Amino acid sequence: MKIKPLADRVVIKMLEAAETTKGGIVLAQAAKEKPQVAQIIEVGPGGVVDGKEVKMEVSVGQKVLISKYSGTEVKIDGEEYTILRQSDILAVVEE
């Protein structure tokens, strides 16, 4: 099954959180912070949203930094995705 977002929405897949601290301490599952870096899977077409023209500035495959608790989490074919508005993306991560 494929997800095609509408308007200014983006489908992302969260990247795994670190399992150890920089000092080498192994974190328990409950102690891990929710990851904020994700990879874009699909991008909506943009268009008019709330009376304003929205141009999509992100593309499939980019890594992005998002707000901690933004978006709606969905599970499709055993995979977990998050659907959020482009405005919930804080930055593009460049490596």
C-alpha cells in the first residue's frame, strides 16, 4: 500500500534513536528520547491551504528535523509513519 499525502502534508519515517550516550552508557528503552530526525517518504502537491499558496520546499529522500510531538502516527503494512504539515518541519539535515 502506498500513502499519497494531500495539500501541504508530508509522510516521514522516523530514524532510530541512539541506544548509547556519547559517554558510552547504554540507555533503557524507556529512557530514550523520541527521535526528531526523520526521512521523507512522500510529499504532497502543495497548493492553496487556508487561502494562501503553499509551495513545497522539501523532497522525497531528504532527512529533516521535526518538532518533538508533531504529526499523526500511522501504521501501514507493519511500518510506522508520521504524517505532518510542511510547517512542522524545522530544518533539513545536510550531511
